[in-house]
Amino acid sequence: MSALLEVAGLDAAYGPVQVLRGLELRVEEGEVVVLLGANGAGKTTTIRAICQMVDTKGSVTLGETELVGKRPEQMAGLGIAHVPQGRGTFPELSVEENLEVGAYVRKDRGGIKDDIDRWYSLFPRLADRRTQTAGSLSGGEQQMLAVARALMSRPRLLLLDEPSLGLAPIIIRDLFAKFDELNEAEGVTMFVVEQNANVALDIADRAYVLEAGRIVLTGNAGDLRADDAVRRAYLGF
């Protein structure tokens, strides 16, 4: 495997308030990598820094492309799809219209139609609700739609920010099973920011633990999950 995403010496700040300090991480092609940490650790800021939505210093590369200094709106064209915390669907548009919006960087109308059918197959509940407005969906259905919409750009890297937030445990398990299927069957590379370490480590290849803007622990997901001291100290389960 080769590094698809590499972050080196990354600092990020909101004005005078520095949140990330010297972050170092990498995501290999075809991996699922999870960033864990408590509220306020800097997890969401990490995704925003990758997408250049906050002031950053250091290096963020996608393949051979340096992202630092580029505009956030360039990310989709470079191959990054971002599912933000809170889902970010267009509530007044239908499910299918949301999916079409997700393909705005593409020109292949036939391929877009095929991909809509493809993601309806993965998320059948969306197919059942294709004409409903996104705002009328349940929280779990909105999260499925946000993921499917992101996939419509055929990204090289899918960024997921707290996908379990506000969802019932049974919905979370189903959603993460879909993420696992996406990675296994479709080869989608994912970087997942998540507070729910238990479910996230089930699908991850590797994990990083963030504390006060710094990486304090990294390793194979299975090893971290099996280490009682690590689980008690950092993962909360």
C-alpha cells in the first residue's frame, strides 16, 4: 500500500487560538483509519485542516498534491469528499436531488445515474424515500444520505466527521457495517473522526488517539482494542 494522505508537522488555529500542534499521521490507499479522542481534543479541526477550512501550517498531501494553501472548494475536484458533523444535507431538496448535487464535479450523466442506483442498492432506505425531502428523513437516514452524496463524487478519500453523533446504537451498528462494506467491496479509503471508539475500532485498520491537539497514541486497531490499559486510559470502554 502507498500513502494516499500524509499529514506532517501540522498546526491549526482559529485566530489566536492554536488547536493542533505538530500533527503527524498517514492514511494508506484502501485503509480505514480512525482518529479517536474526547470532545475538544481537536478531531473535527483535524478534518477541517485537511480540507483547508482553518488556518494551517505544515504539510498535508493527497498523493503527490500539497493541499496547504489551496481553497476548500477545490477539495472535491482533487478527490476528497467530506461528510461533516451534523450531516449537512440540503433539507429542502429531495433525496435524489441531494445525490445529484453530490456529483456536481462530474460531467458523465450516464455514470451519475449508474452511481445513484449503486448507492440506492447499498442504502435501500434511501431508494424508498428518493422523492422525499432530506429534511423529512430520520437522523440515521440523513447520515446515510450524506455518505451517499459524498460518494457521488467518486472520491479518492472519504472523510467522516463523527458519523455516529446523535444516532441510536442499532443505527450506528448498521451504519458502520455499511462503512465496512464500502471499504471491503468498493475499496473506499476512509479517514474517520469518531468519539465512539468501540464501534470505530471494529472497522478500522489503524487508529490514532488525539489529546489536546497532539497525537498521543497510534497503532493497529485490533491491538489497541485488546490492550486493557489503553482502553481504560484513552478509549473509555
